[in-house]
Amino acid sequence: MDISISKDIEPLSAFRKKSADFIKRLKKEKQPIILTQHGKSAAVLMDVAEYERFSKKLDLLEDLLEAKQQVQRGETSTMEEAEDRINKHLSKWK
């Protein structure tokens, strides 16, 4: 997701005037648009599907980071220990 300063940064006033055009652009280009207010960044507009994809990717990265930290802390299990815990949990549902 590379943001182009000349193309993807727009003033809020332009969004107010042409919001439908902005939505069409988001759907077509799948590229976020940064809105500015008084010359400073104020908001980011994203296509819903792209936002969902981004959100899922972020969740996965957070899970991977947590797993890496657990390994570094020595919070791991052998395959047998994991299998025993799974079987114990499954036995509750029988």
C-alpha cells in the first residue's frame, strides 16, 4: 500500500464537494486516501474490502508476534502435551 503524495492526499473540502467521486475512486483503485484539514492529516478513507483485508492481516501479525514472544519466554509444549490438552478439552463435549 504505497501512498502517492500527489495523488492520494486530498483536502477535506474536496471530499465534501465530491464525496461520491471519492467513493468511486476507492472502489476502483483500492488505494487509501488521506484527507487533510487546515493542511494537516485528519483522516484516512479506505475501501471496505481493503480495510477488512488489512484488518485480518494485522490480526494475523499480532498472533504471530504473540507466538514468537511465547517461544522466547519458553512457553511451549511438546506435541504429546498439546495432544493431551486437546483430548482433555474434547472429552468435555462427548
